[in-house]
Amino acid sequence: MRTSGVIAARWCAGTLCLSSLLTGCSTSGEGAVPQAATKSAAIAPFGNKGGYLYALNQDGGQSGKGSVTVYAPGGSTPVRTITAGIDDPVALALDPTGNVYVANIGGSGNGSITVYRPRSTSVWHTIRSGLHFPPNALAFDPAGDLYVADIGYFIVYGPGRVTPKQVVRLNYPHGYGANSIAVRNGYVYAVGTEQNCELPGGCVAVFKAGASSPAYVITKGIDINNGVDYPQEVALDAKGDLYIANFSADTVTEYARGEKSPKRTIANAGLGAPGVLAFDRSGNLYVGGNAIAEYAPNDGTPIRTIEGEAPWAFAIDATGDLYEGNVEGLDTIGVFGPSGSSPSRKITQGVDQPVALALGSQ
């Protein structure tokens, strides 16, 4: 359960996220990066059988601090560490070509997104244009477009671009920023607080890619246990169904594509206070809350529970190993095999408040 104030940029007692839209605006004249991107092997959805682990360390949430540590398959010692340009980071993502993107809320102005080439520890380029507030969430679509969410906007950058091709302005009377945005099948899913949405319990706004107003908005509804209630994270399964982790209701709700009412509700998800979601190659759902719970497809009863952890971030590789980032003083990455409730190993070297994990090919 993440109740510590250490990582305030991504957690504020259930009041962090995105929201309802006021107006849309777009920008033109996308700026190219200094050199063209070089294609490399695309990253598989769940990593690969020898995937490299990328850990984003917030290092106490202090200005000027933070790092990305990279671990070889099966390794527990970093093969490289990125610190250049990182300043109080909160989000990490790898694009389809293996470039590393880090969202920084520290520094002057409205924060930044620093970009690193594969196997490099030097800043390739920095994105600042289009940021109205510090960025708090990153996501890529299959074409390589980057989606960035902050307090008042979400911004879209084309592959290898440093100026936006779309800026969507959002309502932001309250809240700190966005902590979850997802893109799949031509739609963008953005999480909003009840203050931002001006709806009890918050909302998830669903936009068609390229649109400046939502196609529809998912809300709590009449039954507190059967809809959105302080959503913290969204994820999509292989079918395109949307899953929402509802911190206040202790549920995960599943929605078929295009539907506003849930087709399934998992009660006491993650043993309460769910905030982290991930899927493995078999479609099993992992929920991080007061503990970690694994659910088979279409089942609301855990097939496995891992007790005593403080999950903040998940990554699952092609072999079924679960990587779990712990914060609040634990400063470890636990590695769990496809069965059992104890870690097969723990990574501690180079780990300092890991707020995000990703798997890459190099």
C-alpha cells in the first residue's frame, strides 16, 4: 500500500490523475531531433526471454536526484546507470526502437522528458516544448507516438519529435497530475480525480486518437462497488478490455471495449488499495495493493497471493517472471517465478525507490 508522502508527485491519497476535457488545441511544425532514429529490434509486449530490466529510481524524490539502472538478464548488478539529465523522475517508457524516455518533474520550468539511445548513458535529446506542467505519465502507441500526461493537458509527439503534433487541454481545478495513461487500438485512456472530473469518485476519459474531446467517460455509477472510485491505474488486456484499479473501493473493474458499465468486478483486489496492474503472456492479471494477487482470466479469486510487499511497479518477462519494485524504505526489486509466494532473488544494488520498471532488449 502506497501511503507514504515520499513520492508525492505520483500519489496524493487518491487525488492524482487526469480529467475531463475543456477545450482542444493542436500545434503544428513538429521539430525533428538532431539525428534520425535508428531502428532496432522491437520490444515484445512482455519483454523477451533474456530481456534487460530498466529500473527508474526516484532517489528520495529530491530535486536533482534520480537514475535509471539497467540489469542484464538474470543479473543483480547494473550493467549501466543513467543519471545525466534526470531530475526527480516519475515515469519511464521504452519506445518500439528501444530508446529510453524519462519524465522529470524537477528542474526549472515545467519539467522535462529526457531521451536516451539504446546502450547510452548520455542525453540524446530533451523534450520541453508543449509541457504546461511537469509530466507524470508516459505511453507509446504501436506506431511510436509518445503520449504525455500532466495536470492540465495530454500531449502527443510523433516518433523522434521534440515538439507536439497535438495538445489537448484538460480541466485541472485540483490534483497534482496524471499517474496513468494508456493507448491501445486507436484509443487513449486517461485517469481523472473526482475534483478534475467534477464527478464523485473520479473518472476515466476515453478519447479516440487524434480527437480533442472524449468519445465517452467511465464514472462510478450508482453502486460504489461496481464502477470507478478513485482510480489509480488503467491497463488493457490482449482482447482490448479495460481494467481500472479503484483505490477507494478496493476493486478492479473490467470493461469491454466501448462500454461504460463493467462486465466484471474483482472485490478486495490486491488485498485492498489496488494501484498497480500488469498482465502476463497467459492473460493472468497481477494486482498490487496491500499485497500482490494474481488472477486467472475471468476469475475474481486469486490463484496466488504474495504477502508482505509494498508494490509500486511491475514488469513481467516472457518466461513469466514478475519483477516488483518496492518503495517506502525497502528499496528492492523482488523477482518472483511463475509460482510460489517468495522471491527467487532480490535486486538491491543500484535500487533507490524504484517507481517504474520496464523490460527491453538491450
